[in-house]
Amino acid sequence: MSMSELSSVYEIDNEQWLERTIEILKEKRLEELDLEHLIEQLETLSRRNRLTREIVASEGAIIPKLIPSPARPNVLRIHICKASCSNQ
């Protein structure tokens, strides 16, 4: 399959394009790679991973504050009240 054929597959069926690209990479037929779309996919994956890490990090900072502990038994109630009271 030529690079232009693979590029055409990308426009029609992304999943099939991905499967064929993996096959080409495994077989080291690098001249057949659709580099433009491969780079696009890798950039998208990188952004998605970065965003996921940021979300997990922010949840890690927020969630412990919402979980009641023996030292803070009413913490969840206070946070909920603050949120609902500030909306009024």
C-alpha cells in the first residue's frame, strides 16, 4: 500500500488506517507510512495524555478535601453548603 493510499484510508476509516499503520510499523515498511496523519495522531495523543494528567492531578488535590476524616467529620457537608450557599 502506498502512502497516498493509506492517507485516503485515513479520511474514510480512521480505525482501519490505525490498524494498517501498526502493521506497516511492525513490518518496518517505513516508506509506506502516512507521516502527516501519524504525526497528527501522536500530537493528539500527547495533548490528551497531558490533559488527563492535569485532571488527575487536580482531582488528587480536591478529592481528599471532600472526604470526611475523624479530624474533619463535617468537611463534606461544609463544602456542599458553601457551594450551594454561594449560588444563592
